[in-house]
Amino acid sequence: MMKNGVNSRLVKDKIFLSIVIFFSFLSILPLLFILFYIVKNGFGVLSLDFITQLPKPVGETGGGISNAIIGTFILIGIASILSMPLGIGIGIYLAENKSGKLPYIVRLCAEVLQGIPSIVIGIIAWIWIVVQIGSFSALSGGIALGMLMLPIIVRSTEETLKLIPTSLKEASLALGVPYYRTILKVVLPTGISGIVTGILLSISRVAGETAPLLFTAFGSPYMNTNIMKPVNSLPALIFNYATSPYEDWLSAAWGASLVLVLLVLILNFIAKVVTKKWKVQF
Amino acid sequence: MESPVLTIKNFCAGFGDHQILKDINMSFPTNMVTAIMGPSGCGKTTLIRCINRMHELTPNTTSSGHILLHDEDLYELNPINVRRKIGMVFQRPNPFPTMSIYDNVIAGYKLNGIKINKIDKDRIVEESLKKAALWEEVKDFLHKKGTFLSGGQQQRLCIARALAMNPDVLLLDEPTSALDPKATAHIEELISELNTMVTIILVTHNIAQAARISDYTAFLFLGELVEFGTTQKLFTVPEDKRTEEYLSGKFG
């Protein structure tokens, strides 16, 4: 009787464990399929020319997506320059002021901003910047992506800094170090790994955003480094090529997808390394 | 009594409506160890946090009265300058985790942006670590992170960090409460050696510790300074009945 009871519980244990393992495995499958598909269709296209050459007109073979790669970097660059100082600044403010009306409102706004669909952000950027300037531009695209990055950076900075013990801040203040230097020289360096990881993840999150770019950076068949002009980007190129009827463009879209996925994977990998290597023990 | 380095006059402090310290008047003699003891919540920590003006960093705090350092009212100075003259060591060792042992010792200079040359830096680091009785243990790996040290060593590193600024007064807030008996003994020995160089104000809830290492003892009870005198007198012939009861373990 006793023995039976134990056995049946052990069996239940085993069944439960196998179900959990099965579900975990199931969650990896979509990613594996996507990677398999993209590599299968995109790898053949990939070459040095593909990433260094400009697109060729329909009908001509060869050509690459260099303008889209450069464009994506420009957009991410503009977005980062705008959202990093702002996001880290707001994150510091929220971590330092846990209660109060203004921190509450700011925190709420960041949460709501994070929930706004990217296409709505695109429309806002279109109205605010594209319409005002009178032309699609890399700048407006960068601002749209920056607005998407901002709440992610704010939250990750706040969460990271909240974990830093107060005793560390007091140690610095007790040495007569002014408050701003304490934040800059003690608190920020201690939380650097969490902050950088948050930034990298926010970049990898927006690198593939297409919707807001359609209204803002628009896309361009040419190489452009002027931020006041339309610029191509990997997601926009994929969107345009994948919806075209041309065989060449379809395979180029697969190649561009592979480049984009690799970019995101590399960013995630760097984020993992940063978390591990720069982690500060306290 | 020797000439006082620090004088507290009619000092009151509290959090919001809750008054913690009630009309404290006392003087700390130069280069002596003064222990402040009393039961939990009596305001010991608040008192020393008022001395280096850390108390006011907590929101909703109040304070009134005067604290004089060599006739200079600390509450009329910039708190930043006050804290550079009055060092503090906390309950839990808190070396800066991003810095090496070496950088931790000169953190007061580094973080304040005070430029000093390499020779002076080396000298300050060696002197401070020697004063804190840590030099022999760490001199071969000064550039390793301070957080790799044991708890007791970390606390001595924090003492070295405070001493490096050449403070007039060193505040120790229950510096051994998070340490094991061996590390505690080491710190106590260090405190007794330091009293020729700096005035030490030690907060402790350990009566025996106050008796062992202090020259003067103050007994604080419910925010009131009940008795203050030489440790020998306070422990042998206390004037106040409450002191006597506390020392004999009737409360606390």
C-alpha cells in the first residue's frame, strides 16, 4: 500500500517533468524553423557583393543591399543618440525617486509609451516631422525608432539602479562626494552591465521595425547618408522586395532577412556577454 | 576633560513629527574614543548621522541646534565640506565594487575629482592601509577588487578609505555588528590604536565593546542623553539609575 503510493507519485513526477520538457522544446521549434527557412533561402544569396553593392534595376543580375544596411545603421544611430541620454536620465530619476507624483506619472507614461503600437508612433513621427519638413527623412525614422527604444531603456535603467544597495551611495556621500558625482561615478558604473544590456536589447527590438519606417525613412534605391533625405533600411527593403513579383528581388529579400536576423542575434549575444562579464558583485 | 574637538549644543532631530533626539548637549574630547551606547531605537545612529549631516539626506527629516567642529558651526557649512572633515564607517562593509583596493582607499580623492600625483597617491594608500592594519594582508594585490576580501578586511578597507581623507573625526556606526568575533577583535584592536591620530565616535549596542575600547561613554535612552563621562566612571559608579539598570542588563 505504502510502496504503491510512493510509486504512483514518482510516476506522476516523471509525467509532469516530461510534459514541461516537451513544452519547453515546443517553444524552441518556431525559432528553429524560422532560422532554418531563412538560412535555407537566404544563404545562397549571401556574398561579399550582396552586402557591399547597391541594388541593381530589375532584370540585371547581381547587386546588393549595402544602402539598406548602412541605412539601418544610420537609423539605429540616430535613435540611440536621442533615446540613450534621455532614457538613462529618466531611469536615474525614477530609481532615485521611488515615490511621489511626478515619478508616478513619468513611470506610467513610460509604460503606456511601451504599449503604443509602432505604427502609431510612425504616424506621430510623420505628422510631427515629415509633414513639417516636407520630406521623408532618416531623421524622422530615427526619431520614431528612438521613441520605441526610450521606454525600454527607461525601464531597464530604473530596474538595474534600484538593485544597487543604498549603502554604496551613502559610502560615497559620506566621503563628501556631491550627489551628481555619486550618481555618475559610483551608481552608474555599478549598474553599467544592466544599462548596456537594456540598450542593446532595445536596439535589437527596433532593428526589425518596419511599420514606423514606412511613413518616415520611407526607403530609397540609392545610397544616402544625408539624414534629411529618405533612407533605405533592411526591414523596408524586405517589405518592398518580398511583395514584388520579381524572382531576383524575392531571393534578395531572403538574403536581407538573413542579414537582419544575424544582426539581431549578434546584438543579443553581445548583450549576454556584457551581462556576464561586466556584472558587478556587491 | 581635554579640549573638545566637537561640541553638540541643544541639538534636536527627528523624522517628520517623530522626534528622535531631544536636546542633546555634549562635547567630544580630542583624540579619544567616545562610545555612544543605548538600546535599539534610542537615536544613537541618528546622532552620529547628524554629525556628518547624513541625517538630512533622508526625506522628511528635521534637526535644530548646533554642532561645532573647532568653533565652526557644521550646520552653517556646506554638507560636502563637513563630510570631508568627518569620516564615517557603516554597519555593513561597503567598499566600491567597481574599484580595486587601491582605488577604494583613494576613492575620496578620485570621486571628488581632487588631482594628486602618483607618488602622493601611493603614499596615501600605503599610510592609510597601514593605519587600518590591512597593509600586510593586501600589499601584494592592491589592484584586485576590494569585494574579494573577507568581511573584516572589507571593513578595515572602509576605515582606510575614511582615514585617507585625513578627517578630524571618524564616526563608526556599529562597525562590527556584521562581523564574526575574530574580525571584531581585530577591528577593536585597530580602534584602540587609532585614537592617537583621530577622534573616534563609536556607536555600539554592545556594552562590553564600549567598556573594552572607549575612553568616554555616553548613554542614550529614548533620544535623551542620560549620562556622559569617562568609561571607567560610567561603568563603575553610574550617576543615573537608568544607566545602572541598562548596564546590569535590566533592559536593552
